[in-house]
Amino acid sequence: MKFKRFFLFTLLALLAVFLTACGSAPASSWPGMAADADGTHVYLASGSYVYNVQVKDGSEVTVNTPDSATPVPARFPLKADGGKSFNAAPALTSDGQILIGSGATSDHTFYSYDPLTTNVKWTIPTNNSPWMTGALVIKDAVYAPGGDGNLYAYSLTGQQRWVSSISKHSLWSAPVTDAAGKLIYLVTLDHQVVAVNPANGKPAWTVTLDTSILGSPAVAGDMLVVGTLSGKLYALDQATGSQKWVSTLDGEIWGTPGYDGSNVYIGTVVNKAGKFYAVNASNGQTVWSKDDDGSITAGPLVTNDQIIYGTELGKIQSVDKTGTPKWQATIENAHMYTPPLLAGNMVIVAPMNATFLLAAYDLNGAQKWTFVAK
């Protein structure tokens, strides 16, 4: 069974994390995506490269180099290096840097590079562990969760500000912040949600939940909403960590919830199938739920009038705020482990095991282009 093979791989990786205090397990192999602020470019981290793709037509951005008489794809790095591997969602800064760490077993470097030239601007020295997830940028600071369980704070020029020990194991999920950037929130495989002061790295509060947490928290008003592998969905006060409500869903929660100001949306893994939920953000009560043939491991994309999510069977499903299907697309033989991304007015997906690396759909579900690395 395809899902069981995926589940076994991930479970082995998780067990390796638990059994090695240094957190030396390999990073998850599904791709990571990010879009620039104006929605014109998507940056895809997938294996040996970070790709720079134009949203308007799916073409790859090119760059002139001294070694080539014609422009070459503006990938990072320009030439594949077997020691490097990229799968975390890239982080973008206001001054035009792309930030990403290598999740390879040999190269444990965190890179800042210029997407226009692909030149490296600065690096963070190795921490002897792969970088398993993306960084958070708040104004002039970068907060990078390490495979060694530490959270690293750097300036936009690569100067270290502080290091905070968060977990004995690898930090698997990207940090998030509240609207004002007052605190940084991380989750751990040690069952904890940790709030950190961005000025000095000191914990403001720590809450221990019932079991491990794989998805980043969702910022929902003055709350954090976070799911665990037991299927419990928790709402915590951002300032204190106190529990506001908890809801038990059917299945395991792997992804980051979505939020639209009223409801929280999240999918679950129920054996090889899945279930998608809308939960009232004020009290944790289920508003509606929808069964799906494929497991739902990634968080959803929430837009003004629809919620879009992917399944392990390669289906992209759009529903309206009442749970009524709007449109659906299926990518043959593919698996969807990366959350859909909105770039401009395009929904971008990054399937695994497909004949292409990216696909773009308009908000009515019409496929506009696919990207194939050449």
C-alpha cells in the first residue's frame, strides 16, 4: 500500500530522531515552497536545487554566468552538488535574500543567496545536523530552527545574535509569530509548544501536550491552534499558553491548520484514508467534516471563498466555507505532502512522483501550467 510505505519511511525517520539526542535523522523528502510578496515568483526546494519559477507561465528564471555563453537556469546551486539537499520551504527577506538550510547527511550549511545571481551572500557554520525545516524572518532578524534542537537568531547579514536550546531532538516544524512579532512559537517532538522572546531567545512559556506535534501552530486571532498525532486539536492563549479548548478529531493530525477568522480547517490521517474538518475557532466544536479516500498530511490553503487541500492519492480538493466541493483535480500517480500555495491569483502545488515538479491552477480549478526541470 503506497501510504503504508510513506508512513513507514516517516515513522523510521521519527524514531531515528527520538533515538538520537543530536537529532541526526534525515529531513523529510517532500518539497518546500515559498512565493515572493508580489506573487510573481515561486521558489521550490526539491532535492539538489532550489528552483526559481515565474508564476505567470511556469518558466524558469535564467541568469548569465561567466562559464556559459547563454543564460542558464537560476537555480541554487547552479550545478548539482551531491552533498547538498534542499526540501524545507525557503524563507524570503525584505532585502531580497533567499534563506535555506541543507538537509543532506553531509552538508549541514544554512545559506543566504541572491535569487537574481544565485551568489551566496553568507552562511551559518555547520551545527553537525541537517536543517529539517524553514526559517522565520521578522523585520531584520532570521530565526532558524536547527537539526540539533537549537533555535538560532541571526541578523540579515549573518551575524549571530543568540542560540536557544529548545529540544533534545531535531526541530521538525517551522516557527511562527504573532501579528506584532512579540513572541516566536515552536513545536517539538517532545510534545511541547514553546514561546520564545525574539530579543534574547529566552522561553516565555512552555506547554506540554499529549503526544508529538509535526505541524507548525496556526496563529488564529489571539490563539495558537496546534494538532497532535493523537488527533487532538488544541487552542492555546498566545500570551500565556493557557488552554482555551481542545477538540478530538478522527485520525492523526500531521499538518498546520488553516484559519479564516471564524473557523479552523485541518485534515487528518485515518489509516490510508483522510478526513477534513472545519472547527469553530471560538469553542472547538466541529462545524462540518468531510471524508476523503486519501490521507491528508499537509495543511490547507485558505482563501476568501474556498479551502484547498491535497491528499496522499494525488487529489487537489477545493471546498467552500460550508464544505461543499467547488472543484477537484487529480495528478496521476502523484502524492501531495506539501501544502498548496497561493501566488498572486494562482494556486501552486508541488506533487511528489509526478511527471512535473510544480503545477498552477486558477481559482476555478483550471490548470494553467506545469513546470518540468530540464
